Amino acid sequence: MEAARAPWSLAPAVPGDLEEVMRLERAGFPPGIVEEAPVFRQRLEAFANGFFLLRQGPRTVGYACTEIWKDRQDYLTERFRLGHPLTGWHDPAGDECYLASMTVEPAARRSGAGRFLFRETLLAMRSAFPALRRGILLVNEGWTGACRIYRDEGFVVACRMPGFFRPEDFPPQAGLVMEKEF
């Protein structure tokens, strides 16, 4: 008997996908913590190999973008801030894969799509960049579904940043820096 295939696939993003990425960004994050289109354009242009789309058939239902860091010695808030320039930290010779942003549209949540996107993004990055030794990400501690995926995949909290996330019309919320050795 043939094993069931996941209903999703991972595809590389290209600059022409920017409008779709922005649709997902606005659907996935509350106002005040939404990245702007120029940030994603710069990430696509500077490191297309680290930007992925999650497809369900022909429809794009999520995205993930990464950076590669080298010589990170602490948890500088500046490294994680919204809109940070990729060129300030990204180094293809580095050994840390930073998941800069990831979302799945609300209609696809709780279906396994987020877990698939996260897992496949890390596998693609580790395959393309074998020097990677650690994964790192920042997540709002109140996003329990995302936190559960990351913990289930072996990521642990390395640092808590009180008040890091500042969504409009809500009080500041803590961010969790999570890491995993590969």
C-alpha cells in the first residue's frame, strides 16, 4: 500500500510572489507586527535561497523566510526587530539558520500545514547549507500553536524578551527566542 502524501509542497519564492507574501503576512499577523513589502523584497533579492512558499495544489497558503547568521554571541534585540535589514546580519558562511518570518493563512491552520512548512524549510536549508549547526527563531509566547510546533521539533527557549511584540490595540507581549542544535 502506498503511503499517503502530504497535501502540501514547498516551492522557492521569487520576487513576483511578493503580492502573495504580503496577503499572507497581513492575514497571519496583527497590525503593528506586520512586515512591510520593502522588507520582503529586500529579503527575496538578497537571499532567494532562504525564502519558501507553502503550496496546497496551485494555491499558496504560507511562506517562510530565513537568514543565515555567523558569530552570534548574544540575543541582541536589534537582531530580531521588525524590519531589520538582512544585509546587517546575514552571512551565507554562517552556521545558524534564523527563521525570520513564517505564517500560514488562518484557513490552513490546525491542519498540519504549519508543522510541514517549518520542518520542510529547515530540511531545505540544512540540505542547501550543510555548515548549519543550529536553528534559531523568535516567537510570541502567546502563540501557543506555533510554540507547540517548535517544541515538538526539539526547539527550546533560550531567552525571553519581555514586551518585544507590540501589536496595535494590545499590550506589549513577550517574545521567546528558541534554539535547536542540529
